Amino acid sequence: MEHTSLLERILRGIALTLVVIFFMFPIVWILMMSFQTNETILRIPPQLVFKPTLANYTALITGKLTTAAGTLDIAFMRNLWNSVFLSVTSVAVALLLGVPAAYAFARHKFRGSEDIAFTLLSFRFAPALLVLLPLTLYFQKLGLANTYIGLIWVYQLICLPLILWIVRGYFEDIPADIEYAYRIAGHSWFATFRKIALPLAGPGIAAAGLLAFIFAWNNFIFALVLASADKQPVTVGALAFITSSGIQYGQISAAIVLSITPTLALALYAQRYLVEGLSLGAVKG
Amino acid sequence: MASLELRNVVKRYKSQTVLDNLSLSVADGETLVLFGPSGAGKTVLLRLVAGVIDPDEGKIFIGGEDMTDLDAEFRGVGMAFQNFALFPHMTAFDNIATPLQAKRSSQSAMKAGVESVAKLLKIGHVLSHKPRALSNGQKQRTALARALVGSPPVLLLDDPLRNVDAKLRFEMRLELPRLLADRGATVVYVTQDYKEAMALGDRIAVMSQGVIKQLGTPEQIYREPANIEIARLFGDPTINLLDVKPSRDAKGIYVGLSNVQVHLTGAYDATVGRDCVIGLRPEALRFVDEGTSAAIPVTVEAETPLNEKIVTLVRTVRGREILVSRPAGTAGQTEGRAHIAVDGKSALLFDRANGDRIGSKNVVNLRSGEAA
């Protein structure tokens, strides 16, 4: 155990508190805003004590937004479902395609393999808007504009390179001898992939999947351009709260709280696997 | 059971030739030790036989069948890796059971098979542990058990004792020959330890830079090494190597060591006047009384008792250092001036220019696959 004086511990506590406050403040503030009406939010000076209301959440869940100018229909729950569906499906497709590809790139050095891997990575270099203009035209011709399939396809630009490159590193970290040993024991390469490579790269695959999910969830620009209202995820759907009669801060906050909950829950759940993955690498030998 | 044959095998990595037109055959049930420094191509050779890497040229036969293009899982060999290569996410039991699983053995047969081999290797009590919880010795035995469990006709052991401590290595060196003989398998055993090679091999193939430099019984390799390099690798303490130029007199060929003529027995006629190196095993030298014929005067520099033997470093009048080894408990000079005698029969003579032993009969030219 490290030897620390009382003063040191107090100072460390203060420092940690400051860091936590700094990073948690926006989230806490949004959480508080989500329980307030626009009037209490916009009060000057802002006050910490208020009478909480669930009006924002009810509005979101029922889909009826009451503003000064009348009642508006909003598709927030629909957007939330779109987000879940698009992110989950995109990550699933990316894992299905990316993990075997990563294994191939890690284990088999074929002609042009580095070039192909790099090309896939380079999708992440191009500004999204640059890709989007021609893509929109193509998609309209192909009938893919405003379809889930089209969106999931475009989301592969986000998910696939990420998963491919992260998982490839994990596969490369598995000593080849372990796989050879399984082959020599009499198992096919596919059995080796399934029983040895996949479980050993498991934490890496989980980490890559989680990251890809967060990126897909947070994506805004692809869905903004390529999807209409009924296919839009929350990131785009939140624009609806900027109404003609003002910005609905309360509802935006409630929407943010609802939309970060799934990713936050997933991250917290997957955290122990991530940690396990890191420590597994540390004692390799 | 099965014999094993490699025919004109070539393996290159980029521009580097790792195995250079190598041919080798191992008889059914024989234990062949591949011995050589790291980078000699021993492990590559083993992996070619196992089928995890493919040769660029040449053929590999197991049990008379051409296995060159067959994937590893169809070759029916067992292999233990130097780094154990245990599956970290499986228990020792599951690790050992993998070859039986591949054969689709029943649960009970699998259990019986694993437990019998585990008992043989004394790891029965750790079968439920994951590799992380095993000691190095247990890991090594688990890896060995995995190689043995399916009773493969060909066993490939890649320096399995490299990463275990000295005590265990010694124990295993005693146990392994019986274990391997009981199995009746054809064994290829890779090692860098000459004692292991001598203890385990029916024959030893000494490899260097992708070719087999000498192939013979442990006895042959020790008594008749093909060249200086091999003579130096086998034996502890190392062989004494002294530059000499043989001459001839009425009694035959002799070399001058510190102005003393030491006569050699053997067909060394062609060496007269040539630059040679004489190799004298430390145990072939002995301390003698002054006045004995052909006694070489030396000064004792240092003495190292090594339990079963005593090694003495002596210096000749010309300043050359020589090691003399004698069994512990025997008399010998411990300090000051002394005399040593050379056994002319056991002396080895090498050509200084190319390092080859002169008069060696059993140097096999394996480069083209023909015994010369």
C-alpha cells in the first residue's frame, strides 16, 4: 500500500471531486432541466431548487408537444426506436462482416491485403459531407434513399473500419502457435476460428462493437440527409424541438436523457468485459 | 505407427533460405533429435512436418504417404510447442482433450483417455485448472499430455523442456525416453541442449543454417564429430582446440605440443605439413608424473570441482590454455607445475581452413539427399 499523508489524501479527494464535477456537470444539468418547464429553465439567475415536472417526458412518450402556438406531433419514440434499430443492426452487420475479415487480415498475408485494409480505414478520413452528395444521388437512383437497408449500408462506413481495425489487432495478439496447436489436434480452420480465435479475441470484439455502437448512435449527418421523418434516429429527430415558437429546452433535455440511457447502460454493462480484456493481454505468456 | 521422410525440402522466407534442400528420414519408432543453434531451422522443419507451414519445394511423407499438400488436421501428428501453446480459456482437462474431441470420442472415452495420460504425467490433480493457474512444469506436462493423448504415430516435440526449471528438466530428461519408448511413436525432438540430445536421441541430426551437418548416433556425434563446430557444441567442458601442423617421423604422424611429439593413431598421412586443429576432449587428457613419455609440462591455473568431476585449467609453456577433466575423487595436480599426457587415439584432427574433421568416415552429405 502506498504511503500517503492526510494532507495528500485530502488534496487528492478535492482534485478528484473537481474532475468529477467538471465532467458530470453537463449531464447533471441536463437531467435537472429535463424535469423543468421552459419557464423555470430560462429563469435568470438559474436556480437549483425547482418543482419537478414530468411534463417533458409525458410529451415525448405520448408524442404531443404543446407549445404556445398550439399542439405539435413529434415522433420522438419512433426516432428512439429507429436509433436502436439502426445502431443494433449496423453493428451486427459490421461484426458479421468485420470479424471474419479482421481474422483474414490478421492471419493471412495475401497480395494486397494491407492495401484493402487501409482502403477500408480511409473511409474514415473522408469528410462525411463529401461522400454524402454523390451517395444521395446513387441511393435515389437505386431506390435506397430513405430505407433502413440504405441507412444500415451507409452506417457500415462508420462501423466496419472501426471493428475491422480494432479486432484485427486482437487477433494478431493471439500467438499463432495456439491456433496451430488446435489445428494439429485435428480441428478444421473454421473450428479453430470459432473455438480459439473468437473466444480469445472476445473482449476486443466486445470493445469494438461497443465503440461502433456509440459511433452509430451518435451519427447525425448521414441520417439527416438520407432519411425522412419516419426513418430518422434521435440525433436528427431532436431538431423537431426547435419550433417556430421557440426552443423546447425541457423536452430536448428529456430527449437527451432518454437517448443517452441505452448507450450509457451498454457501456456500464460492457465495462467489466473491457477491463477483463485489457488485463488478459497484460499477462499473456 | 509410421515412419517419416522429408525429401529435398526447401523453405524460404523472403530472400532467406531457412531450409536448404534438406532430406531426412526417421524410422518407425525411432527418436530423432534435431540439435542446433537457434535459427538453424529446427522449428521450421518441425512445423513443415506438422503441416502448419508449407514447403516451397520438396515432399513430406508420413507412413509412406505423401502429406505435403495435406492440412495439419489430417496428418495425425502430435506436437508439443516450446512455449506450450495451451488454450488459455480452457481448463487443463479441456486442453488435453482437444485431440480426442476432434476424433469425436465419446465423453467417457475422452475422460478415460485424458485421465490416464494425466496420471502418467502426474498432473491428475490440476486438470480443472486453467493454464493461468498452472506452474511452468505443469503447463509443460499439460502440453505434453495434449500431444500424447491421441496416441499419434508421429510425435513432434519442439524443445519442450526449454522453459522449465533445471530440476524439472533433469527429471523429465530421465522420464521422457521411457515415456516415448512406451508409446512406440516416431519422435522428432528439437533441442539446443546437447545433454538432452545425447540422453533422448536414437540418432541426432545436427543442424546449422538450414542444412543437416551431421546425422548419427549420439556416440558417433561425440566421438566423430563432422567438424570443429559440432565438436565444440557437444561436450562439457568444451573440447580443447589447438592449432597444429602434423609432421611425420619413423613412428608415424605426430603433432608438436609444447615441443613434445604426440603421435596420432589414424589415417592422417595426407595432413603432413597442413594447417590443422587438434581437438582434445578434456576427459581424454590426464595428469601424469614427470618423465612419462610424451608428457607435456603445464602450469595449473585454476581448478573447478563440479561434483562428479573436477575441471582444471592449465597453461602450456607456450601460453595455450587447456582444460583437463577427471572424475571426482581421483588424484590430480591442484596447483603449480604439472604434466599431462594426451591419448593419441582419441585426439581429433580438423582441417583449419574449412573446419572439417580429417578422416571422418560418417560425414553424410545430405544436401543432395545422397549419402556420401
